Amino acid sequence: MKVLVIGAGNMGLTYAEGMSKSKLLKKRNIMVLDKSEEKLEALNQISHFDAFKELDECVPQADIIFIAVKPYHAEGLFKAIKSLVKPQQIIISIMAGVTIATIKEITGLEKIVRAMPNLPAQIGKGLTSYVTSDEVSRIEMLTIESLLDTTGKSIRVSNEKLIDASTGISGSGPAYVFYFMQSMMEAALQMGFSKNDSTVLVSQTFTGAIELFNQSNLSPNSWMDKVASKGGTTRAALDSMEDNNVNELIKEAAFSAFNRAVELGKEH
Ligand SMILES: NC(=O)c1ccc[n+]([C@@H]2O[C@H](COP(=O)([O-])OP(=O)(O)OC[C@H]3O[C@@H](n4cnc5c(N)ncnc54)[C@H](OP(=O)(O)O)[C@@H]3O)[C@@H](O)[C@H]2O)c1
């Protein structure tokens, strides 16, 4: 199997590296194409990929074409590959807002996967949600899933609306976590800790809490009940959050991202 990654930016390289490290593909079976000279020069220094600048040199050889350019480059790119593609080829697109129908219409291909990754993919801890067109077979889907899993975990969703929804949860979600961390670090500074100590206090608290959660079968609510005793310090903090409707505000924020993803999809 040969995979071609088009767009050697943050995400394209993350997946190319993930696939390469996973040993799912034989060496030299990962091709990477970018139009920028600077990126090509950098790619040529990486010995485990074959770098390309011209579509006709690599598109016909690929079994799977992984598209990782910005959404506004999609139309031009799809028009350029239309005459080079073959019906059995599979396109995996991670472009936000570009629908399966659009990809089918412009490329003429039928086997399409639309995926939504998130930033922790860069360290192998990502979450990619994906949906496939009906023409992708079950065996092909398993192959695709193992390729996506090389940057973390993946979940298959049943329709494209859930891809927009996952943008609001896992796609934009790392920023919500950073927001919470930032607030806690500011509180620690105001309480008198140094910047360095504030960072360690907060990051280790997040790491520990997530590990506890991952190693148990308990829900976040059950863990809160375990930590917070009546009349205690944690209960005081949780009551303050409840009084200020923080739970509803977080949900509202996630829905804002979801709605924006839908809007961006319409623009494309
Ligand atoms: N970053 C994230 O966390 C994230 C999360 C979810 C989804 N995504 C999606 O991932 C995609 C890539 O994002 P990114 O942050 O990796 O972008 P990026 O760093 O800008 O990388 C895109 C690369 O593709 C190149 N390119 C553009 N048009 C091309 C063409 N026709 N042929 C070959 N190469 C071309 C660009 O070159 P130039 O710079 O010269 O234009 C750039 O090197 C986007 O569609 C985004 O919606 C990203």
C-alpha cells in the first residue's frame, strides 16, 4: 500500500510521521507532496519519505491520498488531481468544513473519508473522528482506521454532522483545557506562588486527574463526589462553579464551536 500526503504542514507531517513510525507501511511507501520550496527542502532532509512537488509524479502511484492543505486550497487542488486519479483510490481529507459531496463532485472519486483530528496528534495522543462515504468497503475502513490511529485514537461516526460536532468537543477541546489551566495558573499566582511553581501545580494536577480518570471506570461526577466532602474546600469551589453556572457556560462554548464549524462548512 502506498500513501500520498498532500500538504506538508503541521498536520500533514504529523500523520506522515505517525504512519512512518507505526511500521504499517514499508519504507518508501509514504510519499509527501508540497508546493512550497521551503517545505520541500525540509522534506528532502527526512530520509523516510519520498518528497514530491509535481502531482503527476505521485498521485497515480498512490492507493490512499491524504489531503492536509488548508480548506481554501481544496478546490484548486481537487481540480488539479481530477485527471490523474483512478476510481479505486481513496481520499482521506482532514480539511475542516470540506464535505464528502464536494470532494466527490470535484474529483469524480467515490471512496472518500472525512476526518477531524486534534492538536495532540502531534505527540501521538490525538483523537481523530472520521466518517466514510458508502463506497468505502469494511476492509478499507479498517485500513484507514489503523492509519488514523497512528497519531492516537480514532472514532468512526455515522454522519458528517457529527464531524462538525466533534470539532466542538475534541477539535477545539484542547483550547478549553488550556483556558481552564490558564485560569488556575492566574489564581495560583494571585495566591503568592511563583510563575514556575504555578505552572507545575496546575500541569501536574491536570496530568494526575486525567490519569486517575483513565485508570478507573468512574464518571467525572463520581470522582468529584470522592474528592469533595460536605463543608470542605473542594465543595466550596464546586459550589461556586455551580452558582456561577460554569457547567452551562462550558456547554455553550462547545456548541459555539460546533455552530461555527457548520457555518464554515457552508462557506466552503
Ligand atoms: N492544525 C490543526 O490542529 C488542525 C485540526 C483539525 C484539522 N486541521 C486541518 O488540517 C489541514 C492542514 O492544516 P495545517 O495546520 O497542517 O496547515 P499548514 O501548516 O498551512 O499546511 C498546509 C501545507 O499545504 C501546502 N499546500 C497548500 N496548497 C497546496 C497544494 N495545492 N499542493 C500541495 N501543497 C499545498 C501549504 O503550502 P503554503 O504554506 O505555501 O500554502 C502548507 O505547506 C487544514 O485543512 C485544517 O483545516 C488542522
